[in-house]
Amino acid sequence: MYQDIITYISLFFSIFGAIIIVYGGLRAIISILKVEVLKKSSNYNTIRADFTSKIVIALEFFIAADLIRTVIQPTLDEVIILAVIVAIRTVVGYTLDKEAKDILSNQ
């Protein structure tokens, strides 16, 4: 029972992270179409920064899901794999966040 609850919580975080990425992607697509089709004035950097922020938030949810999932199977192999995944996602998240802040500060 306990493992099932943890599995569902982890799955919820993973699905929510994916939903955030899809939502951000759809917003970016709609914004780009507005710029291209309707000839609305917009800065692509703003669109890019908005989408990047959604990806960074989603990465945080994916990291949380991985941490929760490890509670069920705390073997050494699982912990090592988790550490590598968290490290990669943290570096990617930090880089994307820094890039988004640079884009917004250059406007």
C-alpha cells in the first residue's frame, strides 16, 4: 500500500512536469504563429524566455518525482542513477534559467 501511494505521487509529479512542458510549448507555438501570421510585433526572446522558464519548472518536478521514486527502491544502484540524473537536470535547469535571465535583461 505504501509503495503504491509513493508510486502514484511520483507519477503525478512526472505527469505534471510533462504537462507544464506541453503547456509552455503550446504557448510558444501560439506566440510564434501570432508573430508570423498576424504580423504582431513581438520579441522572440520574450517567447523563448517564457518557454525556457516552463522547462526549468518542469525539470524541478521531474527531479522531485525521481527523489520520491527512490524512496521505494533505495538500493545503491538506484541512488547512483538518481544522483547522476539530478546532477544533469540541475545543470540543464541552471543553464536554462541563466539563459532566460540573460535574454530578459538584454531587452
